[in-house]
Amino acid sequence: MPEADINRLARTRRFNSVLTVYAPISGAVLEQMAATGESINNLAPLYRIANLDELWLDINIPQERIGSIKVGDQVAVENSGLSAHISLLGQSVNAENQTLLARAVIKGAPLPVRPGQKITVQIIQAIEKQAFKVPHTAIAQNEGKAFIFVRNEQGFKVLPVTVIGKQETDSIINGDLQGNEDIAINGAVALKANWLGLGSEE
């Protein structure tokens, strides 16, 4: 209460029928939590208020990428021009969707995103090795590791790679590659079966 209202209350011992309530922070009202005419106690929340000059992005990281994400990695928000950096990585995996929580902070006013909005982001990482983009169909998985098949004089050789990112139909990989190799894009499943001794000699 303002000091003038406190003085008036001390003088008259009466509450005004209308009480002005001041929020402890500046911000935007996101939710009204009490209805007009409702009886409330002194700890009941009335409104939910947020300072929209700074928003947190809660990002669900797939478990296969947990080892490659680190604090400080840049995050780009799709179709907005916004960027942020990961400031926190969770320590436990969500049992329902097998993802890890990463949090990034974006600042600026006004922001083109809103609290509660679902958005698409890209995590941009600095890598020491050269990276290459290949179709998902070119990658074979075995015992939790990724492989591609590179053509040589005898047919194809198996080359282990690291998947460092994924897009709609492509994966971003690095490994012992020069960039001019011929790789198998279709038929990787059959080549994998032959490699593991599960298929025919064809």
C-alpha cells in the first residue's frame, strides 16, 4: 500500500472498498488467477506476471545427441533472427520421451516469441573436424554407433562416422572423410546385412 493509504488507514481505522495492489516487478500480465468477488487469503496469488525482456528457451535434446551438446553452444530460433546460448544442461533424462532438458536465454524488447510458444531451434556448434551432409538413408546403425559405406576397388568398405546433427532428410556427420568419396545412399540396409553376415553375397 502507498504511504498515503497507510496513513489514512491508521487515522480512520477503515479499509477502502477498493484496494490498489502493486506488482513487485514490471512486466506483462500472463494470467489472472483470482476471480472478481472471490474471497482469498493473504498468500493467494492474484496474477502471474513475467518480464518479457528476457525469455528462457527449454529445449528437448534427443538422447543420442546428449554427448555432443555443451553449455555455451549457440541456439538459433527458426524464422526469427533470434539467437541465444545454452546456459544450463539438465542432469536427468525424461523417461517419457528420452530427452534431456537444455535451457537457453534470449534477451531483447520486443521479442517475436511469446511465453508458452512452441518453436523450432537449431543448435550451432563449433567443430574441429570438417562436417558433411548426407541423406539419412546413407547411415547404418550398429550397437549404438553410426557407419557409412564408401566405395573402393573391392566394392564397399565400412567407415565409422559421428552424427553431429540432423535436418529434415539429412544428417550432418564427420569422420575420416575427404569429401570426394562415393558413398552408398540407397541400399545401406542390405550392405549392413551383408557386412554383419546376415544377407546373401549379392
